[in-house]
Amino acid sequence: MKILSGGMVLAASSFMILAAAETSIIDFEHINPTENAPSGWYISKIKAFTPLPKVNYLTENGKKIMHVTDIQGESGCRFDCYKLHPVLDGDKFVLIADVKGRGEGTFTVQAYSGKKWMGHIGVKHFPIPGEWKEVRIEFHIRNLADTSPTDSVICLFGAKKGAELFIRSIKVERIAEIAGTTAFPNVWTAFLPMAPEFKPSPTELENIPATLDEVKSRKVQFSGNEHDFAPDFGKPGPLKHGAGNCAWLYAEINTDKEEDYMIGAGADWWMQVNLNGKPVIDTLAKGNELHPPRITDYKTTIRLKKGKNILAVKYITGGGSSILAMGGPNDLRSVGQKLRIVEELCKDDFEKSNISRPGNPRIIQGQANLALVSPTREAMYTASPKLEFGLSQTEYVMPKIASGKYFGTTLRIKDFGSTGYGDAKLSFCYAQFGTDKSCVLEIISQKADKELTMTIRDNGKTVDTFRYQVALLPADILFTVNGKGEYKLSLETLVDSSVRHFNGESKFFAELNDSSFTASATLESLGQKPAQVILDDYCYGYAMPDVIKKLIPMDIHVDKTFDPKKAGWKLIFNDEFEGNEFDRTKWYITSGKPEAIRVHDGILEVNVIDTRTGDKTSYKGAGFSSYQFFQYGYFEARLRFRRHEGWSTAFWLYGGQTGNSFLDGMEIDIYEDYYVTPERPRLDHNFHGFVGRTMKSWNYLSTIPGSLEDFYTIGCKWTPFEITYYMNGKAIPGSANHSPHKTVTYDALNHRIGFAPLNVSFHASPREQYGWGKPIENKGKFPDTFKVDYVRVYAYPHNEDPLVTLTGKDQKIFVNPGEKFDIEANITPNAKTKTPIKGVYLFDSGCLIDYKDKPPYKFTVSIDEKYYSGTNYMHTGRSREVPHLKNVLHAYSIYAQDAKGKIANSEVVLKMTPPEKKSTPYKGKAQAIPGKINPCFYDEGGNGIAYLDDNVNVNQLQKFRLDEGVDATGEWIGNVVTGEWVNMTVDIEKAGKYTVTMDYGAPAGYGGSMLMTLDDDRLLGTFDLPNNRGTGWGGLKSTLKNIELPAGRHVIKLIIIGAFNYSYLSFEPEVGKVID
């Protein structure tokens, strides 16, 4: 971590490791004669360690050393010490011993929570050196149970049978990655709105002022280490997308001693955190860079002084949200244990008092207190003796295990069992229709008890009971459970923001599978007096952990270094740029001017060139792509980035279209350098593609590790389940909130995958705001040059893959919403390796939706929200738009992975739901068959009924059907995206077989196919639409023969896969195959 004056953090997710001094834990000068062991140590008399060894104490240079010999126990010997050494989750605990002898020694560390023994942190063996040597053994401290966090450890040492051990000393060292224990404030003094340019005086940064720049203070309360400032500001900010609202926040931390203390913060989008007047985290210049904001985005260790410490935070909102996240060491230690609702299914915040609710609660105005500074309206439920209540939606479906999501219930208990009301039971019940199976979270409040009793009952049996202090109310409760039946109960008190976690397993939820269940609540009096509870923010939804965890067996192995030649991958494409000509047999120009490209001395160069037209100057570079397409592989180029602003360069993989990663492609941006400046050489690494008509995108940022004058070898390893980017053979470091990786990696669990072939592309051109007649000279020194030394592609090996074949492919494309259909595969291990299958996965359009770990590998699917809810398909990327399910093309494939990580997949199964309404002929007249029909005369009825197209007609010059989405000129349809379609009502004169020829155009890098269906019922045929390696968007034809058509009025649907223009379809009857 790089720290500036005041300890300002520069790098995201970096932190300081604090090491305590080494402490001796054994004294050979004081021996316990009963044990013949150093004072405080005991020789273990467990059967496995008997007979006991011989122990002698020798003198060396005036100091005692220990000698252990004749070790004959089955497990050797062991010496125990019950002194507790303080530690916390996340620490490293190091044992350092000065030893010699022979054989193997052992160190053991065991965990305690308070005085309760929790289990083994670890047992580690080491070779005993023949000569004196200091041995260091590291143990990583972790919590062995959510309910009882590890707070201390004991140390044990010994040796295996037949060993001999001399010991001079044993020391311990605690290395704390997260320093500090003082509670982080959750109530802050806020001043808003503030002018962004306002700067507090030194005095105002070191004390909490009464007013700031004449703005009065208010209190804001963080919940779950976050606060949404949108309601506080009340209106969007002045910048683009509503960004730019500014607030200053103050809080006080008091300690009785000096203390190293780790804090973490994240913002949407700019922040500066000051401690006692000095900045310690500052993202005002660059923004947060990670989204959504988390307390792990920027971490730093600060030094708290004894007494009062003032945190002052400047926060400026972004365009995505108004959320600021902040936390201290205790919050950072609990990261990974916390879950949060990410998709609300049904919620009531009780702010509307005039609506009907189950249970008919009384809506009251909450009262401010030390724990709740911004009270809202709350619901008061009263029962005498019993009241059933809940939310308006009562039926839910578990998210699929493959999604990583949990079903969650969250609410705030403001008060339970207050004065004047009797003992009470509050129950949250989850039950399956038509059975007596259920899971119940039961909370009991009794006047004579200062603690709430919480019980989990699963199918009528008590599986766990917890206790929680009444004094900690109000508290936020989150009960979550996943498809495996693993549940977690988290309680965060608003009193001091401390969190307790309880977890276990529920057979009820584990056996639900795809079945629906109901969620309801009951309040019941346990005595003569009525029962009462006050609740707020009651919600059912899907939850995910702060830190992404693998819930399904999938091997995603990221090589920290990678050399395709050493890995045995075959070179299948390369250009070393020898000679003096740009090789037009390998590449074609995609943009700019060919004369901007120059090849000489083994280097390809692209320069920005200027063209004068009258008094106007425009600037252009060039883009070029490979004719050849590749499925998987390692793609690398040795190059020198641009050095000056005003233009940008890029290296990426592209399929000509990004409509569906199983059908036509996706975009893997190996790098884009539009952020690069000499002072801040940041590369952007993006991954784009459509899912259900919605663009999903993710990105990472990285730093060029040297001068812009240097050449770098940048590469991308694309395998079935992983895409990782490399610089000079090493995985590029990177972190993002969408990913668990510490490298620039996209994977099948957290992002998406694809197998449609892609080509290799480069781009070097003025950025839009600086080109096309606008001067760029003031952005840098020109001419600047982008240089490429070589481009190479290595094939991904498939020789050890398992075999996946569909069991009878279903030819039916159209299914109604909610209609169930099966996709099943036979899967066999590789014939050569015979490696067993580890996991089988179902993907839709590159997104994981289900998995199985044992046969039969049959997936029952339905295209509706009930089935898809919680799956990766429904996850949003940066756009935050949820993909569509209806009317879009779904492409399914079954993948299998064996125990060695080798992967194979089935062919694609296509499905689509038909329109909910019937379209009608264009201008009331059906087109005639036989003859030529025009797709531009597609039916009427609107988007989703007569056609599917995401945009307004871009062909404005022809003024043809401008109020509709299809990009039609009257003769041609273009600007297509995979999954778009048009309906054409036709009158077929005679039944029989026809030859159908379609006019189309596709230049190099484009093309695809088109499905032709009849009456949303059956597939008539698929047009193959290859490109002509040229530059035109017309002049090509594709023909289908033996297309059987019935007589009468019908609807032909054309479904796009790829990128091309298309025009007339000619239907000619085949001789002797038409019925008169």
C-alpha cells in the first residue's frame, strides 16, 4: 500500500499488515517437576502420545535448552500450554522455534471463543533441521463458528514417532491484517446540500461544527454500513445523470489509548475521508472506480490518538445512486458473513398509512432515540390471543443454487414485549402447499427474561435455539436460506451496530426444489395480556453475500502466469509483420483510412493522419480485424500503447455481433486505453454481450506497469469457463465488486460464457470528441504512433474433454410462458483419461441457470419469472436493466466438467415464447406465395406482436414506417440484432414443397443465419448467410429447398441470428411437388 502524508490511500482494496513484536512463550529456566515440563506446559498423556518420551534439560552457553528423545508414541509426543493468546479473525499467527534434531516436528494451534474451546485452527508438520535453525510456521486465524468468533488461541508443540528434538526457544508473533477493536460510528452529523467547492477550515475539520458554511446540521444513520442520501437531498444533482450533490459528514471516535485502526469506505461516486484534519482516503480525482460501493473498496490503517478523534467526510453523489459505505475493523472482519437483499420481491416500509394490510396494523410515527436518529413510520401489531399477518405477496419460489442467491426475510424489530403488554411469540412461517412441511423462525419475549429466545423449527422439529438481549433492540433481522437448505440468521443492533450471526441447515428448504412455498407471520399472546410488536421495513427478497462465494461445484482455475507454448497449446494464427506490406489475406480494414497503417522493420504502425476538405481538417486512424474466427484460445499481441491523449487504441475479440454468446458472438475487450495519460496510465478491460435484449457489461481497470515508451505483451486466455487477461505473461491484477477474483478475470459463475467464434480486432483512431474536424494537437504531440510487433493465436486443446450429447433434440422452438420442457444429455468421461464427471450445468445464452451433480442429467425448464428468478440470466450488468424472458430467443446448452477441470458442452437448443396477440397483414393485404415477398411489408400490430426490434427505424431518408422499430427502407432491412424477428402474413395458393431464395448482404466479419418458421409452430428451415469477404451489404443469395408449406393463410416469421442486411424472399414451387 502506498501512503501519502496523512496516510492517504491510493490503491483500491489495499491495506497495511501490522505485526506485533515476537513474544517468548516458553521458559526453560523454570521447570514444573511434576510434569518435567517448562512452567505452564504439560506433557500430553493421551494414549496416542504414550509411552511418554524422555525429557532432559541441558545447559548451552549458560542457558537451558530442552532435549526430547525416545519418542515412541503412535502419534509421537505433544506438549500443551493453556495460556490464551489474543487473536481475531483474519490474523496471521506465527510460531517461531529455534530447533535442531531429526525427524518431523509439529505445531498445533487451537481456537477459543471466550473460555469455550472451538476446535483446531491447524496442525502443521516441519522437518527438524540437523543444525540449529529458526523455523517459522504460519497459521491463518479464522472463525470456526458464526455464533462464537475466535478471540484467542493456545499453542501446542511436539514431534513424530522416532524423532529427536532440541529446543532453544519458542516465540509467537501475531500479524493483524485488520487492526483495531473500537466500534465504528453509525450515527453521523451531516451538512447538506453543500457547495462542492467548499473547503472547511482546519478548525472545522478537527471538531464537529454547529453549522458549516451556514448550513445547519442533521443526523443520518448508517444501516449495514451504508446510507442512501437520495431522500436527504430530495432532488438530483446538477451534473449528468443527476450526479453532483455534495455533503459533509462528521463523527467522533473515542478511545482510552492510542490504537492502530483500519477503516474502509466506498462511494457512488466521489469521497474524501479525513482523520483529525488530514486526508486518509481520497477518490475526489478519480471516483470510486468500483460499483456498487462497498466498505472493502478502499481500506487504510490509521492511528487513533487517545481520547477524541474526528472523522470528516466529503461525499459527492454519482449518477448511479447516492450511496456511501463506511466501516471500521469489526465491520471489515465480518465481510463475507453478511448478506444483503439484492432483489426485493415484496416490501412494506409502512410509510403509507391509508392502505389495507394483512393483520390491520396501526401505523404510528416512530420516535427518535439514541439508537434511531431518523425515525420513520412503523407498524404496531397487537394480538389477543393470536393474529396472522404478513405482506401482500405470500407465494414465493427458492432461487436456484446456481445463482448464488438466498431467499431472505428482513425486518426491523423496533419493540417487542414493551411495558403494558404480556409475554408473546412472534413466528415467521414458510410452508409448502398441500403438505404439513414447514420451517418456522420463532421469537419469544417474556417479561421475566432479559433475552429473546429464538428458535428454528424444521418440519416440526427444533433444530437450533439462540438468545438475544432485549436491550439491543431496535435491531435489523435478516433470515436467509439457499437451495441447499443452508440458513443464516443475522441480527444487527442499531444501538452500537454490532452484528451476530447464527447458522444451520433446514431440510424443508433443501427438499423444496422448484416447488412454491408460502411466507406468513403470526403474533400470539402467551398469557392473559395482549401481545404487541412494532416492526418496520418488512421485506421478502433474494439476498447475496457481500463477498461472492461458490455454492456449486465448479472448477475455475486462474493461472497466475501463463505461457501457451509451455502449456502445449498449438499456434494456429500469427502475423509477425515481416516485409513492407499490410497482409490483406489475413486482415481487412474496419474503419478509418488504410494509409494510416504502415508496415516496416517487423512492426505495424498506425498513425493519426489529417485530411483537409476546404477549410476543415478531419483526423483519422485505422481499425482492422482478422478474417479468421476462433473458438477459445490464447490471444496475444506485443505492442506499444499510444503515448498522447486525443486518440485511443484497443485490442479485442468480436463476433460481428453481440446478440447471443452461443449464437453470434460477444465482445472481449482485451484492453482499451482511452483513460491512459503519462501521469495515470490506466487500461480498461471490458466484457459485453446481450442477454434477453439487454446489454450486460462488466469491466476492470488496471495500471500499465512501466513507461509508455516500452513494448508490452498483452494477452487473453479464453476457455469454456474463464476469461483472464495477461500482461507480460502474468495475470493482470484487478478487483471489482462483480467478481471474487484478484485478477482481471471473467467466469461462468459470476459473469457469463460463450462459444460463438470471434475474430481478432485492433483499433487506433481519434476519439470522437477530438476528431472529425475538431483539433487534437493540443491533446498531445502529433504524429503519435501505435505500434504492434506481432499478433499470435494459440488453440485451446480439446483432446481430454468429456463427451456431451443431447438425448433426442426437441425440434419445437415455440413454447408458451410457464410451459415445461425438458433438456437432457448423456455425458460420458473422456475415453482416454476416464476422469469422472464433477458437475453438469445448464446455461441459457451464456448465463448459468441450473446445475446437477449426479445423473440423470435432465433439466426441466419453463420460460417464466418463477423459474428464472434468482438465476444468472436475470442478473444485471452495468446497465442495471433486467433481461427480457418473453418474445426473445433463448439458446440453451448443457456443459459438463470433470474432476480435472476439463469441459465440454452440447449443441444449442433454441426456444422462444410466441407473441401474446396475433399480428395482422400490412395495410390489410397478405403477401402471395408463390412469388416474391418483401420483409419490409411485415405485419402490423407493433413491437412484440408483429415484430421485435429494440430501436426506432434508423433509415430516416427513405421515410418508410418511421414510427416503428424495424430498420426498413422499403426494400432492405438492416441494423439487425440476434433475436429480432418480423411476421409476414401470407396467402399460400397451393400446398407442397417450395424452393425459397433470400437476397442478403454481409461484408467481411459479419453474416450469420436466419430461422424461418410457420405459424409460431414449426421450423421451416434455416438460411445460412456467410459473408463474401468483401465490403458490401448486398448482392448475396441463400437458398432452401424442399420447404413444405400448407395452403391457405399463414404467418411466416423470420428470426435473426447474426449481423446482415436482408431483402426479398422468392418462393418457387418445385416441379411435381405442389398439390393442385
